[in-house]
Amino acid sequence: MRWALVKVCLAVTAMVVVAFAVPLGLVIKEMARDRAFSNAERQAAAVAPALSITTERDQLEKVVASAGSDTGMAVHIPSADGRAAVDIGRRRAAGNDIATVRKLGRASTTEVPGGFTLLSPVALSSGAIAVVEVFVPESEVSNGVGTAWAVLAGVGVALIVGSVAVADRLGVRMVQPAQRLVEGAHELGEGKLGARVPEEGPTELRLAAVAFNSMADQVVQLLANERELAADLSHRLRTPLTVLRLNAASLGEGPAADQTRAAVAQLEREVDTIIRTAREAKPQTAAAGPGAGCDAAEVVRERMAFWSALAEDEGRKWRVAGADRPVRIPVARADLAAALDALLGNVFRHTAEGTAFAVDLHNGEDAVIVLVSDAGPGILDPEAAMARGRGSGSDGSTGLGLDIVRRLAEATGGDVRIGSSVLGGTEVRIWIQLDGRARTPGGRGHRSVRRRRRAVAR
């Protein structure tokens, strides 16, 4: 916008300068010409009284010399009463031009080498017509024209530069509020909810800034309301959780009672985490820093020990591989446990009793792969299943389990794939990057991830 205003102002000012400077320059040139020929007419008029008195050469030469134009003036007297024609001074005009002026009795100008000549007729006492010729050099005709044109050009350039400077200042006054509005929109889009725009500048941009600030305030208020609602709904779960905990305490001793009490305790911790996250407005899965994370093998063993009891009750065969040695990953322990519980819960929920399942852990140089597979009927449309994981749940599934897994993997720069397992059912592959750097979809990072994934698969 700024440069557009400068260009428009430059074009308009240039047109105005040309429209006025060119005619004015031509007028100045014409005035210089008129001035030169007016001087020539005065010189010719100074000789006319002497011609009306005498035609003697000696006297006329003195008159021409006294006029100060002995080199630029000539007098042409025709022959009359037996007297020969007299020519005083250097003749530059053609004889035909002189004869024409003498015949018409009217002054005229004619172009000659080096300039112009003024031919002025003068009546003699004898009745004949003499012609006074005054030479006007080209330099005298254009005297001062070049200087005047240079001054006009300088004024025009000064006007153009001044208009561009003014337009630039006006453009800055308009562009800066627009730039601040764009920067504020980018900051708000990046999650900086405190981004606001100064309400200044032209009226339209000031109104846009007011609308933007109002929108930002409403967004902050809506997010605050949603956080309070999430915290309130989560807090309401504490009452039935308390009842469950009391009932679990009365179950006595035994593996089933211990597992029930552990599940209730874990559910209470998850509810507390949801409440804290909603209150603090921070994501549950944060980027892991140096030294952060957990031992994936330990988490896999712990969760499989939890689900193994239910698997024995339903007659399911299960297997764990790759969890016999420590495997550090940049993921919080609670997040990995939640992801495994979500996938194993899907196995128990969507496959028949007696269906086998397995969890494999592969540790690579810069990535860790967690495979959860089963011998069930499989998933006919993996893309639709991932879509449910992104919030379009249907057919009795909210898709939250896959969403938890996807967010855990993408937080490290990895991803999730659904395919067919060696057991004949579904295989969910979680690719966790060890460096924790996000990858651009379709970029170099994803290409290298796909190459490594194919290598591991082989």
C-alpha cells in the first residue's frame, strides 16, 4: 500500500509538472525571441530619421556606427534620379527578400546562416524606399532560455521529490497500523492471547483495530469459560469417584480388588490432571526437554501387567517383545501409559473374547516404534479411523483413544499408522522421535521417517 501511494503521487505530480512546465518553457522561448527582435526594431528605427534627411554614404556610415551596430546592420538604398544604388554594411539577406520588403513596404524577418535578419523599409525624401537590415544572432534569440528551462526542470524535480516524500509519510501513517494489525493477528493465531493492536491511524484502520481487540477479548473470555467448564465438569466426577473408591476399599483382598483400587486411583489422578490443565490453560503433552521423558519398556511392562489379568479372564493370549531393556523416550510417563491403555482398551472393546494381542517395542538410533497388534477382524478403513481420532467420531466411537495416541506421537515429531498385523488383525504403529523436533508434513523429516519405518518393517 505504501509504494502504491508513492507511485500514484509520483505519476500525478509528474503529469502536473509536464502540463505546466512544457507550455511555460515554450512561452519563455517565445518571449526571448520577441525581446531580440524588439531590440532589432529599435536599432532600425534609430537609423530611419537620418535616411529621411540624407542618402550620403559617409554620413550614413557615421549614423550606423553611432547606433553601435556597424557589424550587424546594413542599409540598402535603391538607385534613383541617375544616382547609383548604395549598400552600407554587410548584406546577409537575399536580394529577393529585400526587393519584396521594398515592394510591400512592410517589415519582415528572414532566416540567414547564424541567425535571423530584420528587414525594415524606410521612405526617403526622393520617394524611394530604402531597406534597413539588422542581423539578430541565434544566441541572442535563445539568450536566457536554457537557464530558464533549467530552473523549470529543477522546480519540477523538487515538486516531484517533495510529493513523493509527502506520499511516503502518508503511506507510513497508513501502513504502520495495518502492519501492526497483521502482526497482532499472527500473534493471536500462534496462541499469544495477550496480543492487542494500538487503536490509532486512519479512521478505517482504527475501527479495524478496535474490532480486532474486541475479538481478541472475546476469544480470551470464551477460552476462559471453556477452561472453567472443563474444570467444573471434571470436578463433578470426584463425587462418583469417591463412591467408587469407598466401594473398592470394601472389596477385601485379592488380585481383582487390587486392580479395581488401582484403576480408581489412576482415574482420580487423571481427573486431577484434567482439572489442573484446564485451570492453567496448558497442554497436557508438552515438548520434552533435556533429561525429561520415561522408560518406555518399564511403562509397557507395567500396563501389560495390568491388562494381563483381564486377558486371562477372557482367555486371550498375549505377548510382549522388546521390553526387556530400558528404552528412554521424550514422552511423559502418564502420556505413554494413557496411549497404551487407549489402544489396549480398543482391543478388548472391539475384538471377541479369546482374541490374541501383542505389544512390540523397537528401539532405533533416533526413533522408537511401539506396535500394538491383535488377531481380530482388522479395520477396513484406516483413514476413517484416523479421522475419528481427529474429532469426527461416529458409530458409537468418540475417537479419543486414537487422538491421544496421535497427539503423543506428533508432539515428538513422529506419527501414527494403522495397518495389518502379522496376527491377522489390526496393527497400530506409533513412531516416536527421540530428538523431539517437529517435522513438516511432506518435508525432508517425514521422508527420512518413512525410509527408517520401511527399514524397521523389513
